[in-house]
Amino acid sequence: MEATEPTITRPGESSASGITSRAFIGVVDDDASILRALQRLLGAAGFTVQTFGSGEELLASKQLDRFQCLVLDVHLTGLSGFDVQERLNETRHFIPIVFITAHDDATTRERARRTATSQYLRKPFDEQSLIAAIQTAVAG
């Protein structure tokens, strides 16, 4: 099966699949430089982005019901990405998640794989892989 490039649409436009790139995306990472880079990248791709430096900060947000996808680091200071997902599920916020990690191992991959509403990317990942993962999650 041949892979196709994801279609990036301008803000407010719809792609052929009907996904609007203006989706509201939350990004959680405890590395400020990664947060800035992902905010610029995803904003340039037409997404609306809100960033958080911790899982606790995300969970305290009044925006939880608006997120169409989260980009969530697995290994955070405080609550892990998996802990955050469990808390979201407990409060009935079933948000598709793209897990990202620099500490890839079989246990982490398996735990992410068991999560029906998630995708998994190892850092460093290329820009198109992240954008495609988000578009898949939003279309989900």
C-alpha cells in the first residue's frame, strides 16, 4: 500500500477527507523549547494550539472539552502522559492522543499500543509524521 502525503489546508478550509486543519490541539511537554517548536510548527500547519508544561496544568485547563487532539509527552515531570490519559478518561474526556517520547522502549510502546485512541511517535520525529498523526487522530 502506497503512503500518501497528508494534505495541509489553510485555516478554515477543509481537506479532501473533510478534516479542517483549524482543529484545536493541546500540546503537553515539560521541555519549553519543544513546546515552542511544536506550537510554531502546528500553528504554521493551520492548527489552533495551546501548550502546557505539565500534565497537571492541562488537567486544570478550562479548555478540555474543546481539544480535538492532544500531543502528549510520555515522560513528564509529575504525572506521566499515561497518567494524564487515565485521568482524562476518568473524567470522561476521551480525547485522541499522539504520544511522543524520547525514551522509547518495548513497555512504553506496548502501553501506547493498548490505548485505542492514541498514536505513538519517537523523538526526534519529522514534521510530516506528526501532522499526519494529528490529522488521523482528529479524523478518528
